[in-house]
Amino acid sequence: MEIRFEKLTVAEPRHEWVHATLTRAKVPGGWLVSVFWSSIQAGGTGLMFYPDPLHEWDGSSLPDDLDHPHRHDHAVKASVG
């Protein structure tokens, strides 16, 4: 058995010295999402489960529409790459 991660494209960071890699794997009940980020001073990793039983998430974040009720300035923009 193996798990297959697909890389998501992360939009340009706000700072050129911060880099992130975001991947997701289709698992029962949703997505397993991993992130690796690094800067010139630090770095880190994270792993989370995103519940989506029908696997409807296309890998992108919510729109940047100012009137959108779920808009977050700090949200990471991503799309399937």
C-alpha cells in the first residue's frame, strides 16, 4: 500500500525569503494535507486532515472577493499543479 501526494501550487509569498511546499493526498473521508515552509532563519512542517467526504476540494483557497463572508487576508492561495 502506498500514499500518493499531489503538489499544490502556492501563490507568491508576501516575502521573498519565505518558501512553502503544500501537498495533499486523497484518503478516506477527505484529504491529508502536508506543508513544509522555510525561511532564512527557520522552517517547519505540518500535517492535517481536511474532511471532505466527496473529495470536492479542488485544491484552491477561497476567492479574494472582499465581500466574501469567509475572506481571510492571511489565507494561503493554492491550486493543483
